[in-house]
Amino acid sequence: MYRYAQLNQRKICVGISLLSGEVDAENMISISDDAEVLGLQYNSGIWKKLNKLEKSEVSSIEQEQTDIQKIMQVMSDVELRDLKTQQNQGLLAQQMAELELLILGGNT
């Protein structure tokens, strides 16, 4: 596994990725398995702690990521509900067609 720190525009680590292959991206920095860099700022190979104002930005970003995950979960739930509704509608249409055949054709 390859472990990478995900950097935002200010080069602050806002996430950690465990990937199956190497990545060559400006915002992805390879890190060791024991590196704890979340919330730190990366500059020319050096990780540094942030002041309080910058830490609040990281908290804001983490909250946004949590909100996005919640939205994605709700969207998935809605899609599943819609699929179940479509299945039920299909079953109902099939039952109605069978009833119509019975009514029109008598007992078969």
C-alpha cells in the first residue's frame, strides 16, 4: 500500500489516502506509515504545525468533508428508495395486466 497526504491549496494536509499504486500529483505527498500529518502544513519537504487561525480552517474543511459524506449517503438512500419504488410499480403493472387478462379472457 502507498500512503499519501492530501493537501489543499494552502498545502495543509486535509486527508490521508491509502492507495494500491503510486500517484504523481501536486497535492499528494508520499508519507510513511507512522506519519501523523493531518492538519499540518507542508513546505519544501517539511511539515509544520499551524497557528490557531489556520487550525480553524482545517476544522472547517473536515466539517465540509463530513457534510459531503452525509449528503452522498442521503443521495444513495434516495436512489435506493427510487429503485424500490420502480420495482414495486413494475410488479403492480404486471399484476394489473394479469387481472385484465383474467377479466377479458375468463378463467384460463
